[in-house]
Amino acid sequence: MTLFSICVPTYEMSGYGPEMLKGFFENLKSQTVQDFEIVISDQSEDLETYKICEEYSNIHTIKYIKNFYANGRSAHNLNTCIDSSVGKIVKVMFEDDYFLDTNALKKISEKYNYGFKWVMNSFTHTKDDKIFFNPMIPKLNDNLLDGVNTMGNPSNLSFLRSHKQYFDEDLLYIVDCEFYYRMNLLYGNFGLVDDILVAIRYHENSATFNPEFVSKKDVEINYCANKYLQLL
């Protein structure tokens, strides 16, 4: 069995997406663990991401899916990746993020030896790939369903495919917070790799800054309150 399925939901990202994905493919060449497939679900309107995947198909095992559905719904795009994965461990990575530690996959896989069903890792941020700032250690909190995200984005997440959950496709802004809440509810606390393994890119095309996403926050908080009404 393949050890890792690295799930990468992609879209044009105003033209930056394919180049960032290319950089990530280069980044993966340095990982000490090479037992992985890359699963791409692509909501781009053009074929540029497909061309990058073709370019690197002789280096990495890449499974490319052209996703024509629910354009702009990041949860659906990511769920499509998860559905097509075959690895023991599902590792989420967004196309604009990358590994800072060449032993990242090794450290993540070793954490599962302790019986955890899902694992998070520490991370940092960058705007230019030169200066890094705001390093963070993921922490659960009692207000995840209010959108208080102390966990980071899903590029810091992995889970056993045998215990997979899907991202709620009715959510945009707090979709990751709801997912973390549910994983903790079902499987208990996550295993933590406290080393900084991932760099999260801050840029104007990040979904974090998308006004459409931000405007959904209050509606989504109410949605989650109703979803977990009996537990809250």
C-alpha cells in the first residue's frame, strides 16, 4: 500500500496557481520519504495545471482529476481528492503552501505509531519565501465552531484514510474549523508534530482574504450551531 496520498485541490488562483503547484512539485523532490502519490482535483477553467502535472508525471506519481463541479467550493474540491486517494495516510496540502522540513513526511508518519487517527504539525507563514513570521503550534479550543481558528489551515493536517472524514460542502469560511471539531469529536485529540513542517503563503489571492468567504462567517456559525445542537 502507498504510504501517503498528498491531496492538493487546485484552481487558477488568478494565474498564480500552476506556478505555485510547480514549486510544490519541486519541493516534494527533497522529501526523505518518497512513498506517496499526489492527487490533484483541479477546478481551473484552463489546462495550465494539467500541463504542470504532465511535466512532472515522470518524477512523481500524479493522479489528475478535472473537477467540473461546484466551482469555487474548496470543500468539494478537496473531497474529490480524498475520494480518489489510496494511501494509508491522507496528507492535505494547498497548492500555495509547501514543506520547510525535508523530513516532514517521515515525522508525520512516525506520529501514527502512537495510535493517533489524525495528526497536525506546527507551521509558519511567509509572503516572499525568504522571511518567515508568526510561527504557530496547532491547539484545539472551545470556540472552533465560532470560527476561532487556533489550528491553522488544512495544509497542516493529515489523517488515516481508514478514518477519513469529508469536509462539509455547505461551508466556506469556517470549513476547516468544523472539520477539526468533528475529528476531535469522533477520534479524540490529534497527534502533534511540534516541529515547523509547513510554510503557509500569505498573498492577495489567498482564500483567507476572499470577501465572499469572510461574508459567510455569521451564517456558517449558525449553521454549525444547528448541526451540533444536541452537543453544544
